[in-house]
Amino acid sequence: MYHFVVVFLTFFLQHSFVPRYHRGLGVLTYLFVTLHMVLWYIKWAIDSTLFHNMVSTHELKISPAWVHGDNPTVVTSELAWLALTFMIGVSVFGR
């Protein structure tokens, strides 16, 4: 199925549609990443681990009883999301 999609997008898609298609994929990606992050924040707020998980670079509290050690990905992901939001803002409002 993947190969069919690649062949279709390469040979049968009108070139004038490609920027809109690419922008649409970017919007969907941004919305799903934001939704994923917000759902984790809600879960952590319910468990009272939100502040710890947002600032800690050495452990991630999945729940108050379940700690995942040596995991700096939350802070890194937050910074990547902020950078992505800034870039989208510049591209949308900077024109």
C-alpha cells in the first residue's frame, strides 16, 4: 500500500496541489502533536506530577508510583514544540 501511495503522489498528483497537500500534512502533524502533549499534561495534572515532569530532566513520573528514570525527552519535546510553534507563527503571520 505504501508503494502505491508514493507512486500516486509522485506521478499522478498535480504539481499545483502539492504545496496545499504539504501544508495540510503539516497542520495535521502539528494538531496531533499538540493534542498528544495536552492529553499528557491533563493526565499529569490529575496525578499531581505535572510540574515535576515539565522541569525534570532525570526522571519521568508516569504516575505517582511509576517512575521512569533517565528520561529527558519531556523537556526536549516541549522545547521542540515551542520551536515548531514559533516557526509556524512566523510562516503564517510573517507573510
